[in-house]
Amino acid sequence: MDENANTKFKVLMVGPDRSVKGGISSLVNMYYKLGIDEICDLKYISTMRDGSKTRKVITALLAYVNFFFSVRNYDIVHVHMSADTSYFRKKLIIKAAVRLTKKVVIHEHCGFFDEFFYKRCTGRQRERVRSIFSSVDKVIVLSDAWKKFYAENICSESMIAVANNNVICSDYVEKEYTDSNILFLGHITKDKGIIDLITAMAAIVKKIPDARLFIGGVGEIEQCRYLLKELDIEDSTEFLGWIGEEEKESYFNKCSIFALPSYYEGMPMSLLEAMAHGMVPVAANVGAIPEILESFDIKLMHSPGDTSELSEIVISLINDTPMKARIGKKSADIIRHHYSAENTLENLVSIYEKL
């Protein structure tokens, strides 16, 4: 951005509330930490908050009112979007911004947009999705793999920009890798692979009795407790709830393995954060995860739903402390060189400039 410029980009940004527990909110909060509100004349409108359906409906209605009273004062409308209800909420805002001839950016974060598009949308709805995406000025996706999908199915390749999720990296601190602790962070749902991870944990504990699984997040906890009891591994697992930044740091240091056996992912912030802290990643080969882990010379990825493969990878890692240490150090190096937040705002401003 021109340092001598006297005016800031006037950006109206739309997405989930910054208090929402999830990857989009984490990214937006990182923008603020990096000073986006100093670079841009920025207003952020929350379209969704955690809570009851009534609260979510009220939040969406208030967001529409706020948007329509505000949008004429801004030049760029930057919409953070997923699929399903997120898409249907945001498409009204996108269509209105396009009609008002604003420069519109769709920032697509969904890890299952391909399934949403082909399995959950009718033929007519798919044409409407294409129409919405093709009407805007720029579509931001999280990886080269997602760029290929959108270019082949949704909109022109010339409209698409790849912007990896990034994380703020603290100074790397050497950590111990002698523990047998496994950490999971995220929404506790079947799609995040938590049932598979608990199932794999039963096999892991048989080989490594002191292995321990820490589960951070909210969601289907009672179903998980029932499965743990059924597998007789309740003493090997601890639920942490949704943990804040300081507590998260302590578990990044306490555990050497980070497990994310999801069925769908975009580019998971939790995985990037864990790797930045030198944790050893074990994840399903979905979304952008293969791009993140492709340079490792040891198997760290498994097929979604393959609990045997998952347990075998974890067991082999726990049994080889020097290998864990080598992988953990490389994990931190990868994040610092390729996914550090240093260039995040520069890349975003570059997209704004090109509009």
C-alpha cells in the first residue's frame, strides 16, 4: 500500500461475531491484532452469535438493518462465508452490495463446500450459487486445491485469489516430547472426527496404557462420554471445555501430539497454531491439510474414518521420542516460513488495491 496515501480503504466487513468459537472468528481477531483497523476505515458487522436459535435469528436481522444503514458509506464489502445457513444468510448482503455497485469480496472458509454444492443444493440452487459468486469482484479461498475446485465448478479462475490462513507465531521454545499426551481442539462433532479419535484411543491405550487424550471444545460431549464408558477408557480422557488463549498455550506445551481427524476442513487454524508451538500433527488428508503436511517424510495423515490407520500413526509416534522431536521442530519451522501472520495484512491490502 502507498505509504503516502492520505485516504484509507473504506471496508465493511461481514462475518460471525468475534466472540464465536471457530476459525473465521480467530482469523478476524488476528486481523485486529495486526492492526487492520489502522490500515482501513473498517466497520465489522456480526451476522451470527453462539446461542439459541432465537438469538441467532435476532442477530441476523440486526445485521441486515446495520448493513443497509451502513453500506453506502463504504467502498469495499468483504464477506466471510461458509456454506449451508452461512451462505443463505450472506447471499442477501452480497446481492445488495452488488446492486449498489460496491466492490465485493467473498472470503470462503468452508471445508465442505463441494459437498454442499453437489449434494445439498438442487440444480437450480447450484446455478444461483454460480450466479452469486460470479457477480462479485474477488473470491478468496484458502488453498490451491480449493482454487482448482472453484475454478472448475463455480466461477472464473481470474476472480480467485488464494490466501492461506496464518497464525501469529511467538518465539519457538524447545519442548519435551517424552509425554504420551494427545490434544484435540475444535467443535466436538462427528464431522470433526471426534468419535473416530475416541475409538482409536481405545486401541492406543491397549499398547500405551499411560496415553492420555485432552479434548478442548464444545458440542456432543454426552455422546462422547457414553462411548468412552462403553470402551472403558474414561480414565484416559479429559474434557477441557472451550479454552482461552492462555489455557490453550499450556496444553500446546503439555501435549506433544495434535490430532485432527476431520472429515472436512478448509485450512484449520487450530492445526496451524499447534504446529507453531512445535506439536506433532496427525490429521485426516482432507481440505488443505495435505498442502500443509506434504513436506514431511513420515506418514502423519490418514484417510477420514480409518481408526486403525489413525491409531497406528499415533502409537508409532509415541514410541519414538526422537522422531517426535524432529517432526515437532520441523512443524514450527513450516509455520514460521509459510504460514506466519507477518504478511497477512499486506496480502489482504494487495487484494483491496487490485479492486
